[in-house]
Amino acid sequence: MGVAFGRFIPSTGYRTIQRECIDNHFDQSALRLAVRTPDDEQISCVGVAILDFSEKTGSEEDIELNVVGISQPPYEKLFPEHLAKYEQQFQDED
């Protein structure tokens, strides 16, 4: 299982849940968030959260998406370059 996070670029529909994402960084399960690949394949995971700090900073660049416990498709299929970089650090030690 893997974890991924990065900048979240909201669409216009995000406004309907933004207040919850600003106020609640602990349990967003009621929002029933899901993540899909660019090929429209749903990513099976333990949880998804949007951590919105834009109100504090004044910038939409300060909204982060977190996906925890990625199982399907496998993390290595979704992020092969990250896995290769991770594995390379151990090969460099030899």
C-alpha cells in the first residue's frame, strides 16, 4: 500500500465542499471523496483528504490532496518513477 500527496487544483465544483476541507483536516469521510486516474479508473485506497490552507495564506496553491493506503491499481503502476527513485537510494548504499 502506498501514500500519495500533492497540490490540488480545484474545479468549480470544489466550492460546494471547500468549507469542510478548510475546517476539518481530520475526518472527511462524510464527503465520500474518491480519486480516479486520467484513464478514469478509480483508485482503491483507505482514504482521501483535501487539506485546504488557502484561507490562511490567500493562495489556492496551498490546497493539498492526500491519498492514503493505495492498493489498486498498485502504487507501482500509478507512480513507477517514484518507486524507482525510492529503490535507487538503497542500491546507492551498496
